[in-house]
Amino acid sequence: MRIGVDARLLSEPVTGIGRYTTELTRELVQLGGNFYLYTPKPPLASDWNNDNVILRSSRFESRIGKMLWSQTVLPYWAAQDKVDVFWGATHRLPRALPASMARVVTIHDLVWKCAGETMRPLSRWLEGRLMPDAIRLADRIMADSNSTAEAVTAEFPNAKDKVRVVHLGGTFHARPATFAALETFDIDRPYFLFVGTLEPRKNLDRLLAAFATLPENLRAETLLVIAGGKGWGGVNISSLLQQYDLERNVLVTGYVNDAQLATLYANAKFLVMPSLYEGFGLPLVEAMSYGVPVLTSDCSSLPEVAGDAGLLVNPHDSQAIADGLVELLTNDTRRLALAAKAQENAARFSWNKAAIRTMEIFAEAVNERRARLRLRL
């Protein structure tokens, strides 16, 4: 099978959907088939030189340039390569693909519909117009979670028969170092961890408000470590820390590489992820794979992913978040009980399982497209 991939996020610093594209593509390549990876500019990693991979890259840097590339150069390359199935890994499909070519799109979430106020206005506008187009064009739609699949079918009832759930993986290739290695971040005491891009949907304001209400001894004994690159929406961490008088209790690392992130996960008391909405919540699986329990929201896909290794709270209620923090910071029995279930729960998710299921869906899409073409003849 010849598989074309919109691999644009291989050219960007790794975040959630970028990690999805990278990890799943790596696993797919190992399963066989011929892969054509298309990027608007050269990928950041240089290890895509597999025998069954052809990489095609342009030199488009701007956002407008990348949008033009996706509807012109990208479908042209796919047509020239005569791919059997084209996979849009990031909510998008080109309109100008040949009629004979099967199309699969991954829908990670419906933030634009379910939590649109947390998005950039332009991104929300584009998602609201380009996602419906991709769903209409697709032969198969892959959703990251049952929650996302239900949201897609509720919003697009006609697409119900095309939707398939493919849970993400959580295998982390980097080996964690010991707690001592965290001296480079000036982490000098036990900590709990937040991982994610700093943007409104991640609910950092309420998390910090909750942390600020904890007894002074708890705040003095335990750091909150925030790891993630700056997003949009005016989330000014420095101002929030000043506002809540938490400058001595919170450490902000900025964007970290995979080795640093693995070490942060492995040595944390627990992960906190009180997002207002998530299509999957990849940091939950990554943390649990190291035996780390999680405190997360009781909405969208997060209970589905956290399973019985998570303590669930209402993300709109700062007091509920605070109560959850106190529980995991002071109740060692509860925290260790959740930790004991973490790795087993994380084992439900793997990139290999995701890749096998994805290849099955590619085959479904190809067969359906060919059957429809035969009917037209």
C-alpha cells in the first residue's frame, strides 16, 4: 500500500499533535507499506531515512504559505506519487486529491465547538470551516477517544458510519534520570507536575488559584513545576504568580526536550491536568507509564484516559481542584494506591496498537473508495 501523509508537524517543535504524528508515523513505517511524508519545510528530526519512506519538503515558513502549500503542492505530490490512501493527521484534507485516492483524517478534538473561547479567534474560524470540509471528504475518520468520536457524530450525524476510535499511545523513548538531575532546573524538593502548552484551555489560572489556597506548610514543602512552551491567549505566568503570591512555590521550566520531560515525569509525586477540554490528554498516559498518578478533570476524554489511576475534579471549580491537591499531597495511602494502578492503566494505550488499527482503517478506506468507483462505472 502506498500511503501519503500530511506530516507538516514534523517540521515544528514537538507538542501534543506533533508527538501523535511523529510516534504513530514511526510505528506505521515499521509495519510495512510505502510511505510518502509531505512537509511544508524540512522536518526537525533527521532520522526519516527508512527504505520504505520518501520525504518531500518545500520551503514554506509563513502560516499563509503553509495553508497554500496544503491545498496546492501537497495534493500535487500525492497525485504524482500515486498514493492509495492519503492521511491527514491534523484535522485537514486537501480538496484537490484525485478521485481514485482514499482519504483518512484524524480528528483530535472539537475545541472550536466545545471550548471555542479558549482558542485564537483565527484558529477557531479556520477549524469551524476546514474541519467540516475534511469530514465530508474523508472515507474514514479516526478519533483519539470515545469522547471525541461522540462529539464528532453529534456535530456531524452523517459521518457516523465513517468514525473509528484509535486511542493514542504513551510509550516514551527517553530514559529518565534520577531526581538529582533536576538540579539543572533548581528543583530542590518534592514536586507535582503540570505539562502542556501555556494557553487558556489548560486552566492554569484556576490551578494556581487553587494552589494559593493551600496551607502554607504544604506550599513550602512541595513545588508545582510547570513544563511547557508559551501558547497564546495572554497567559502570563509571571503575572499570575505575582497575583497569587506563588513565586517561591512554582517553578516554570519552559519548553523541555524529551529526556528532560521523561525525568520530570518519573520523579513527580503526581501529574496535574485540570484542562477545560481535551480530545485525549497525552500527558496523562505518559505520566502513568512511569507509575505516576494523575489529578485531572471530570470532563471530555480525561476520565476515559485516566481510568482508575486518576483523581477527577471539576475544572471550573477552584475549590474542587484545591481539595484534589490536598488529597494527593497529604494522603499517601490514596496517592500510592492510584500510583499502583498507573502503569497497568497506561498499558491500555500503545503506539503499536494504534498503528495496527490505523493500517486496518487505511485498508477499509481504500476498499470503500474502490467499491464506490466500481459502482460508478
